[in-house]
Amino acid sequence: MEQKIHQGKNVKRFREMLNIKQEALAYDLGADWNQKKISMLEQKDVIEDSLLKQISAVLKIPVEAFQNFDEEQAINIISNTFDNCQQPASVFYNSTINQIDQLIKLHEEKIALYERMLKEKDEMMVRLEKLISK
């Protein structure tokens, strides 16, 4: 049994993930669009390709995402991959950035900037003293 992908629901899912209201999407699509028309569009099984391209441009999501995304398949992939969270925690967090090193680097950059500012201040003071003494 092949399940058909509901393009309207996919538009709604992605719109909601981006936290965009129906009115905002209608506004971005043009003057002949309104909230009610977006609501009706989100109920359609199949949306015309030209309209999908417009929506794709507005939401900055590829057309293929609306045409191919199937929530049940995604859930199946996730549940089969993670085996009910029996994996060690290291599977979920694999950071390659040492945050302490980053903090030290930022601190050293801050010190270097402060030293440059002090040097420029000293140079400015010397110039001002020369101007005053003339």
C-alpha cells in the first residue's frame, strides 16, 4: 500500500517550523493571497509546481521538500536508527570544539585589543603634549 505525500500538509509543517503565520506567507506571495487562501492551500493533496516554486522561494526551502517529505517515513527512520534511546549519550553529542580553548582564545584577543587601545592612547597623549607645548 503506497501512501501519497500530502503537499499541503508539508507546506504547513515547514511554515510552522519557521514560525511563519499564514497571513505573513500570504503577504509574501502577493496581493491576491490572504490567510483563508493559505488555509485552503494547506488542505490540498497536490499543489501546482509553479505555486510550489513560489512558496519555495518565500520560505527558502527546496521544492523537493514539499513534494517528498513523508512524516511517517521520517519517524520510522528515527525510531529504527536510535533503538529507543539505548545508545550511549556520546552518540548524540559529538562536539569537535573545545569550549575552554575557545574561551581562552577570546580572552587573549580581548587582552590584545585592550593593549592596542592603551598604546594608541599613549601615542595620542604624546601628540597632544607636543601640540600644547608649541
